[in-house]
Amino acid sequence: MRRFAYATAALALAFGPLVCHGDSSYQEMTQVTGGQLVDSLTSIPILGKKFKSLTDPVTTTTMVHGNQKAVVTSQTTEIYDLDKQEVIHIDTAHKQYSVDTFADMRKAMAQAPANMNQAQAQAAPAPQAQAPPSNLQYSFSVSVKDTGLQQMMSGLNATQHILTLTATVTDTSNPGNSATYTTTSEIWTTPDLPEEMKDSQDFDAHFQQALMSGVDLSAYMGMLQSASSNGAAMTQMFASNPGAAGAFAQAGKEMSKINGTPILVKTSMGGSGTGAAGSQGNNPSGSQPAPDNGGSSSGLPTSIGGALGSLFGKKKSQPANPPTSSASSSQTPGETVLLETTTQDTNFSHDSVPPSSFEVPAGFKQVPSPLAQALAKAPNQAAPAN
């Protein structure tokens, strides 16, 4: 069904604007639900107050009504209006708003390649420091398990998958010194794309078509292609590590096992460390480990071994804190959970969306948008063709 949604969007761009039938809305809730990192930050007196809201849920409500769409959080609202050809950005916290017209957005896209070329020409080349040879070896693995569990979520049939991503860093000059990072996701998918999500995707396709109408984007697409090439170069460099190429192939094969639309994802990130840095918290003799050499090739660098020693503080074979969610329950015993998050789509509805959802609240002050300010600084750039 996800491929069907993408095909629908492509047809919309090819054959004309989509018509939204009726109103629709849904909510997405994201929340940090725990982990050693959260416990550490909130327990520090100086930082505790600043991070006290770290675990508060963040809810995003998406609403579609005809040729209007609103994306609302507790702090901001984005209103897309195809009839007025404008996007309104509302800052709820500061009671102010700004407006970007499609014409200004087209102008910014037309100017982007020239601005990027100018910035690259003005940037001084960074000195190329020769990196010392490294004895660090990396290995990666990806696996997806279909647990066979099924249940109803928000009125939808959902199936559970467990996705596990693992990266291990080993010092070949000291094989006992290693670090393992693990991300485990409990993913619940529904085989059908919810109609409310489809309405939102259809609107996005209509919005893109209206925005790009009459615009020569050849230079802009060339800029994006250049950026994509740089990303591919980085991927190729990453894949040069032994075992990485096979891991990429395995990742694609495993990810293809996850079918449907995710409506609930619980993710747990953590890991374990072995060797002197990773076992500081369990040194029975009380003696100090050998001093770190600041990141030379004779051992794991401070950023890896030291971080694992201070955050994990355990060898892989030692018991860790008991897991606090079903996602973390599939992690390897002995691993410390650093961070747990949950994202869930709920409250799918075709009830009428109130007109006030697409209006700026009374008393809010209009201010220039960042886009308008950027365009004001470059008044001599050529405007795009209409």
C-alpha cells in the first residue's frame, strides 16, 4: 500500500491537482521514555530543571480541509493554503507569525544554486591534516525478525517486527578492547495506508505541483544532484571499511521484510564496552587503567572507549539495568540502554476540521520570515520564470 501511495502522488504531479474529499486528521506522538542518558541528565542538579521536560510527549496534529493543511504542535503551527498560494508559520510561544508566498519560495529556489556557488567560492579551503593510521576495525549487522504477533491499534490491524542494528568497533592491536553499539526497534505496521495519511500525502503532491508550476528548476535540480553525489561519495568511503559493503546489502534485504505503514515504533539505543575503558566500573582491584593516549592507533580513542567506560561502565558479560520497554527486552544481556523513544500515530478521524485551525489567532504579531529576510539581502537576483 505504501508503493500505491507513492504512485498516486506521481500521478497527481503528472495529470493535475488532486481533489481532497472531506476533512481528515490524525496525530503523531513522539516521546523519550527512558534510558541511562536521560536518567543521568535529569539527575544533575544544574541540568535537572533544564531537562525536566525531556520525557514530555510531543504531539503533532495533521489536518486537511479541501485546499488547506495545518500541522500543529504545542509550540508551532504551519498552515499551507493552495488557494492563497502561501504558507503561514505561527510561533505560538511568542504569539507571532510570518507568511511565505509561493512566489517568494520559487524565487529562493531559483537563487539557491548561485548562492551556494558564491558561498563555496568565498569559503577558504580547510587545511588537510594527515590522519594517523588507525587500528580500529568496524563491523556492522542488520536483522529484521517477524515475531508473528498481531493486534489492533487505533482501529487498525498491526503486525510486529523487531529491527536490530549493530555496529562493533575493535582495536586490532588489542582485540580485548572493543565497543558495541546497538539500536533495537519494535515496529508495528498496518498493511493498509490509513485514509487520513493518504489525504495528507495527496495534499503534499498537490502542493508540490502548485509550487513548481512554471518554474525552471534545471539549475536547482543540478544543485541537488551535486549534493546527492557528495553523499554517494561519503557512502562509498564508508563502504570501504571491511565488512561494510556486505552490511549494506544485508540491510536492504532485511529492511524489505518490513511491509506496510508503521504506526508504532519503539526504539532503544545503547551498547556495551570491553577492555580497560569499558570495564572501569567493575575493576575489582581498584587499580587505575592504563592512561588513554588521546586517540592514537594503539587503542580505542577517548571518544569511544572513554565514553563507553563512563556511560556504560560495565563489561558486556556483566548484568545491566533491567529493560524498561518491550523494545529493549530484545537487546543483548549486559548492554546498557542509553535512550528509549516511542513514536505512535493515533486518532485517525474524518470529522469536520474547524475553520479556526487554518487561521492566525487574534492578537498575534506578523514578523518577516527568515526566507523574506534572506531574499531582501539579495535584491538583484533574477526572479524565476512564471
